[in-house]
Amino acid sequence: MERTIKFYHTMNDRCPVDDFLEDLDDRSLSKVLAVFKLIETQERVPEQYLKKISGYELWEVRVGMGGKAFRFPCFWSKGSLIILTHGFVKKSQKTPGKELRKALAYKADWEGRS
């Protein structure tokens, strides 16, 4: 099964994922892009890279890099399309509420405009 990853854009064409990726060092960026490619091409994606967020209609792309945990909340659209809402560095066990609220708002905006 092929999947396609797309980045969410706001009404004024800002891209929160691009904004996050621009701030990463080259090694971290390479690792993140490799995980995106793996998700798009692998038949079965290990949960360590793509996991459902319990209690929400959201998933998260998960990238570990040298003690850092990068997270990209996302949702499914049209079957095999994964929309990444934004990125953040996870510093605690649970995904912070503000990041979940942001992802849900971006999802609602996407669905309202699609």
C-alpha cells in the first residue's frame, strides 16, 4: 500500500511543518525525511514511526534522534493520504494538550476547506 504525506497549509498559505523543519540541523532533518519516506513506501509501518493517539482522531509520526523525540500530529484523508499538521519536540510522556488542540484545529480547518 502506497501512502502519500502532505503538509497542512493555513488559509494564508503558511506551512507549520515547513516552519518546524527549517529549524532542524541537517542530521535531524535527514532522519525526519527518512522516516517520512519509510511511512510512504513500507507495506507495514512499525508503531515506533506512526501511532494512533489514544482518544483522538489523530495519529502521530514519531522520530527519535539522539535523545530528542520529534512528533508530527497527523490525520488520514481520502484513504491513503496522510496530512501532517505541524511538528514539535516532545519533552514528556504524554502529548501536550496544546499540541493536540492545535492539531485538531488544523484538521477541522483542512476538512472545512476540502
